[in-house]
Amino acid sequence: MKLLSVIEFFGHFHPLLVHLPIGILFVALLLQWMNRNNQYVALAPAIPVILLIGCCMAFASCVTGYLLSISDDYDKSLVSWHMWMAIAVTLVSLVLYAKEKNPAFAINKKILSAGLFVLLMITGHLGGSLTHGSDYLSRPLQQIFSNDTLANATIKPIANVQEAIAYTDVIAPILQTKCYSCHNANKQKGGLRMDEISLLMKGGKDGKVITPGNADASELIKRLLLPTDNDHHMPPKEKPQLSESQVALLHWWIGNNADAQKKVKDLAQTDKIKPVLLALQTITETQKPRTDIPAAAVTKSDEKIIDSLKARNIVVLPVAQNTNYLMANFVTDSIVDKADLQLLQQLKPQLIWLKLQNTNIGDDAIMQVAQLTNLTKLDLSNTFVTDKGLAQLAAISGLQYLNLVGTKITATGVAQLKTLKNLQWLYLYKTGYTSKDWSTLKTLFPKTTIDTGGYQVPLLKEDTTLVKEPVKK
């Protein structure tokens, strides 16, 4: 086991080294071509040195590439071709070096140079195929000209989600954009391929990753729910991560026996998954334009006011680059007084995000907050606001995000905000909300994602450590 770890360690140097010989040897070929002109004759002594360095780096790349092929799961045929082409690059560059050092060497330098150029191109292409898939060159053209959903790297809106095939139109595009890069025909991390439904259901070296009908027991879902810094979390933290709605869709599909043929309408749908499916019918998360920052320009705020707020331990920052819109955050000051709110009023045109979480804000102060009618995001979590004060927020017509976690509000109070047609996210965890209120709230807020919290993440063996009492001597 330790030997395999050592092999894997050195094998992972291949991506670091592999580009060096390509660049170095191309520079040597360029200098050879330039040296044909009398103007660049002085470059001749540098050519054999560069060729030797390139040859050495090519050798190091061959060794680490071989170790990587042992420790990882790649298409054997493609790896073999890539390896032998790389070895050929090393040998030809070595022979070319010998020719440069000894011009009397009986071999044609032009043929060697041309051969090295061709071998570098072929070897680089095979390496790109291993890393990015055999269609990495043609894929952009497919995205432009193909109407096939799976041929595109982004998830497209679905005209009628209920008539769509659940796996083909909903699940496969998620897997393609987030999983195929490591689990495809050319590369199978953990021996797992996910680009075909039969191979996905078969699983990998450690067994099946999908348990049809039981999403919580499926290894795929367990890995997705692990913290991103956990070694077993998938996708790796440096890769694009799945959104909450995409995880919910995978959970829903697996819970419906991971059927590859049925349409969406033929699978059971909870009240929570219905709005997620409906969102696919309009526009996907990756394509959705930002609406929480107004498109219209706004004048710059008074720096004196911002300085006054900062002096009162209130964080005031631009919400994005190249914009005058602002956010205010009371993260370092839990006491919000009348003077604070009066200063915020002077930033009314620019202030669009306001975070008042864990402060003393109550119903009396909410009336002043409601006068900040340009707000698109408002965080009132763990404050003293009640149903009485909540009614005042109906005046903020552009509000899109409202966090009420840990407050005493009830579904009756939330219903007072039904006129907020732009509300997209509503958080009600640890409030007076009950599960009986769900259908009522979804009727009042059909386009709003209502998050009631209370999620349960399955406990894995890796999450626990057995602590034993030290042995007494």
C-alpha cells in the first residue's frame, strides 16, 4: 500500500513536467529554423544545449507519466500510444542533439527536425485526449452546431420539463458538466465510468455508487454531501461543484429507482422538488443572469457617510467591481441604533444588500429598514423581528432574498409578504413555521425557493474516530 502511495506521489509530477519538454524542444526547433539565416548564426551554440535540456525533461516526463498510468485509471490503448510517442520524442531529440554536436553524424538533420515536430504534435494531442477526452478539439464545434443536449457543455433550458426523459434531459447533463471529466471512456477515476448509464449503474472498484430507490444509501450522494475539504468529497474541491438544486435532482432521481427511460411526469415529485424541476424549464442556474444587482447605473455615494458608518464598526463595501451599489454588514457590531439607521438612509440609492443578522433589530427598527426600498437582499436571521414588523417589508418591492432563520415569525406573518413578486429565496429554519404551512406558503410564493432547513447528512465511517485509553505501563 505504501509503495502504491509513493508511485502515485511521483506520478502526480507528470502534469507539472510534461509541458516543459514540449516548450523547450519547440524553442530548439525554432532556433534551428532561424539559424538558417546568416543574421542569427550566433544562436547556433545554444541549440544543442536546449536540445539536451529538452531531452532530459522529456525523459523525466516519460518516467512520471508511466508511474501515473500505473496509479490512475486511463484507457490502456490510448496510454500505450501516448507513452511510445513520448519515448520516440525523447530518442529523436537525443539523436538530434548528437547531430548538432557532431555535424558529420550520418543522418539528415532536416528529417530529424521534421520528425521531432510531428512527434511532439502527436504526443501532445494524445495527452490532451487522455486528460480532456478524445473529442476535446471537436467539442467546441459540436457545441456550436449540434442540437443534442448532451453534446453541449452547459445545461440548456427544457421546453417542457414534465415531458422530458428524466435521465437523458435532467440527470445526464448534470453528470456531463460535473463528473465526466474524471469518469469517461479515456479516464476512469476509481474504475468508474459515468458517461453511459449501464456503466454508471455498474459502479467502480469500490462497488456500486447508486442504490436505486435509496438515495441516502447511495455512495454518489454521500460523496456529494461531504465537506469540500474532505478527501472523499466529489467532485474534488478544485473542480466545479454541484449546486444545491443539482444535488436535489440527483437525490430525487435515485429515489425514484434511477430509471433511465421514464419521463419526469411519470416519477413521484415532492413539493420541494417541483420548483427545482420547474426552474429547468425556464433557465438554468449556470445561465441565470444576476438580478440582485440592478442594471441601471447609480451615482457614487458620499464617502463621508461611508466613513461615518465604518467608524461605527459597520462594514460597507461595493457589491461587485465597477459598480457604485453597496452592501452594509453589521457582522462586527450587534447593536443597531437610530443613528446607524439614519446613516443608512442617506445611502438609500446605492444600498442594495443589508445584513443585520445576530443584532438587536426588532419591530420598531424594521419600519426604517423598510424605507430602504432598493434592497434586493436582506438578512434578519437571529434578530427580534416578529410578524408585526415583518409586514413593513412588503414596501421593498424588489426584494429577492430574505433570511428569517432563528426569528419568531410564523407562516401568518410571512403571508403578509405575498405581494413581493420578485422574492426568489426565503429562509425559515428555526422559526414558527411548521410542516403544515408548506402547501399554503408554496401557493402564496409559487416562484420562491423556500428553505426550511433541518437537513440530515448521513454519518460515514470516515467521520468518526475511535479514541482508546492509553495503555498503562
